[in-house]
Amino acid sequence: MEVFDEYESEVRGYIRSFPTVFDKAVGSELFDEDGRRYIDFFAGAGTLNYGHNPERAVEAQIQYLQDRRIAHGLDKATVAKKAFLETFIEKILEPRQMEYKLQFTGPTGTNCTEAAMKLARQATGRNLIVAFTNGYHGHTMGALAVTGNQAYRDESYGARGAVNFMPFDGFLGDMDTLYIFERYLDDKGSGLEAPAAVIVETVQGEGGINVASSAWLQGLEKLCRKHGILLIVDDIQVGNGRTGKFFSFEEAGIRPDLICLSKSIGGGNPMAVLLINPEVDVWSPGEHTGTFRGNSLAFVAAKELIDQYWSDDHLTQEVYRKSEIVLETLRGLRDEFPQLNSRVKGRGLVVGIETPIDGFAAEVSAAAFERMLISETCGADGHVNKLFVALTIEDDILREGLDIFADVFREVARKHA
Ligand SMILES: Cc1ncc(COP(=O)(O)O)c(C=O)c1O
């Protein structure tokens, strides 16, 4: 690890939690440079929903490179982009009666959320964005302004104006948090300007696996419509089938104006797409530009993966089935150690267990790594052990990983009991 310790910036993060030099990876298994095998319960924080190096996508990319097809195209028309667009429209948008334009932003999630907020401001002529407590939307300055976790925010970064936070569903226990937002919007004395948009995750991944109910999301949509506010759903982490259906908001039946997609869409390649209600598409040509929009290899992989996994609802059913397996283990641990006051959280395969003891979840995650299981923690206080498996994980690997997780959870729990 010396070269990393000596030359890589202090900013490095995951390398500290998982200190080994990774080399190969297939599906839900990773191998380090010494050939040691690790089970992946992290899935690149939602980037590897289809596992590492999914076979069909890899084969298609190899062929694409071998044939010397266009690798870098800015936002020019390419055969790879055309094939992706046609497949995405046919397999994802049309079956859901969704009419959206696609914008390929710079290839990170944060660039996509930036683009969504800029466009919402332009389209409405308003400035304010409303974000929610414990939201996470990325680390460029606009995206950071709507990210709640104090650990990422620093006064020295300068102004983060034109953003207001409102309580997310469940933030105030059983209280209807939308009522507060509604009062602020309705009362001219609240001090809240008319917002251009709200930006929301349906399940807050980094923020601690907080699930918004369908009723809350429907209420939010209604409030947005009433006040001419655009609804941005950030589906970067929990889209692409993570909650079962392709989009996380499908169960709630809402129609966001802007949808941010990234992470798993490119099957592990950098790629981000902003879906835009055509009425809101007020960009002039090249107005939100960037060198790496339209990553050909990502288009090739994305097309293959959508063809493979979204031509029917098999993957959705698999997510529901595997979710029950993970939840059963987590509920068992919660019930085994009632004194810890742990809570099982999540929906689909965005699941975790929250234990309100400082350092507990980090200890479990570190102990899991010792046993060759990679899993992370989340939440503003780092209280949640997040089990983020590939949607395609084989049952035997899933059970092997869950057994390891349960063992280390018990070990740490006994120390704290
Ligand atoms: C919901 C959400 N939005 C935005 C981002 C930022 O994406 P990126 O890290 O690719 O910039 C993330 C990353 O974890 C995310 O989970």
C-alpha cells in the first residue's frame, strides 16, 4: 500500500476502509493482487447492480474496441449512442408511457444533479431549490449545497445560497413533514421564496437508508404541481432496479419533471443521464456542456444490460425475493439483541440495519472486511450498516456473505451488550 500512502492525496476514502490492492472482479466476487477472494456487499455504492464485469456487456465492449469504433465523441451522433437511445426508449420509457428527452451530462452523478438544478432554475425563472434533510446529491458546489451531511459541508467552501432544507419523510417521527413544507409555501410570512424545484431521493442511500412512503411522494408531487415547483427525483443510487422496478418512484406512480440517473446505468462505466420533461427542456445548444458527455463504451454496455435485464420483469422479481432473504437475516439480528435498539431499514435491495451506538456500525464493517466481506456504513452519524448486494448476486454467495455479516454483527454486539 506504500505508493498510495505516500503519493495519493489525503482525500482518499474507501481505500482506508478496505485496505488491500484489488485486481480482478466478476459478479459479486473481488480478488486482490494476492488472489484473496472477497464477497462484495457494497456494489460500488449502487454502480454494480449487475455485478462486476457483466459478461454480455464485457463481450460487447471488447468487440467495440477491437473494431476500432468511435471511443470519444463529445455529444456527436454515433452508432453506439443511437443504439442506446433506441433501446432505452423501447425497453424503459415506452412500456412506462414516459415521455422524456435525454441529456447526457458529464459522466458523474453530481454533474447530472447540477444540470437538473440549473435547468430547473432556468425553466422557472426562480432561484431557490428545496432539498431534504439527510439528502445526498454529490460534491460539486451546487450539488453540495443540497447535500445535508455536515461532514461534507465546510464554511470555507463559500456560499451555498438559494437552498432550503425541509424535513424528509420520517425525520420528525410520525409527524407529517409535508404539512410543514405546505405551511411554508402557503404562508406569505414564512420567509420561503417560491422554489424552482425540489430535489429528492425516494430512498436516501448515503443519508442512512431512509425510505419515503408512496403517500409522502404523492403528496410532494401534488404540492409541487400546486405551487409550480419542478420535481427532481435523484435516482442515481436507487434507480436501475435497486428497489425492484427500474425507477424507484414507479410504485408511487409519480411523474417527476427531471430524473437523474447514473451509477449502474453504464454497467460500471462512467455515465449519467438527465431525463427531462420536454416542456422543461429550455436549454440552448451547448449550454451545459462538457468533454466527456457520451461515453461510447458506457453506451455499448448500457444497451446490452437493458436488453438483457429489462426485456421482462424477472430481475424485478429477483430483487423482491433476495430482499426478503437479506431482511430475514437483519430482522433476526435485531431480535437477537433487543438491547441494541437496532432498526432494519430499506426497500428492495437498498437495505441496512441501524444501531444507535457511535462506532458500532464501523466496527461491524471493519470486522466484516477482516472476514473478506466488503460492506459500508452510511447515515450522518455512520450508524447504519448498509448491505448493498448486486441485484444479480447468486444465492449461495448471498447466503455466504449474510452468514459472515451475522457472525461479525454478533461478535460486536456481544462486546457492546
Ligand atoms: C443519490 C445520489 N446522488 C448523487 C450522487 C453523486 O454521484 P457521483 O458520486 O457519481 O458524483 C450520489 C453518489 O453516491 C448519490 O448517491
